[in-house]
Amino acid sequence: MVDFLISSAHAQAAAPEQGSGSFLIMMVVFFVIFYFMLMRPQMKQAKEHKKLIENLSKGDEVVTGGGLLGKITQVGDSFIVLEIASQTEVKVQKNAVTSLLPKGTIKEI
């Protein structure tokens, strides 16, 4: 009886693999969707932020990531000095700047 079980186990052929091509296509489609939904917009946003940081100049009104609103009084290589109130200046990293505001925004607030 043991021989019968062993011989029948050896006699069963392995099922042919199906869907390996469809799995590869699914992975490629997943990567393309991942690229266009996540990676590409993030790279575009990083490129725009880098351009913003490079074009900062004295007199620009900006908002930092910490929520500070101020006018740039000095621009260095990696730091800027913001005037956040009359006679109150703060030194901030350039990368902390999140957006550039239209001129005169601070006076309106």
C-alpha cells in the first residue's frame, strides 16, 4: 500500500505555471501608475522649490515651514534673515521657505 501512495505521488505531474506573463505585465503597469501618481509630481514639486530657493532676494515676502511670515533683509548661501516685526530679525535656513508672497501682503495683515 505504501508503494501505491509513493508511485501515485510520483505519477502526478506538476501543474503548468500559468499567469507568469500576466504577473509581469501587472507589475509593469503598477510601476507606471506608481511613477505617474507619486514620483513624477514629487520630483516636479522639488524642482519648483529648488527654483524658488535659488531666486530669493532682498525685499521678498515669504512664509516658512514653521509659519513665520516675514520680509527678507539679507540673503546668504544657505541662510536668510527675515524681519518678522519692526526691529525683530530671525535667521532661517533657505530650505525652510515654503512660499513666496506677493509684495505688500505683510502690510495687509
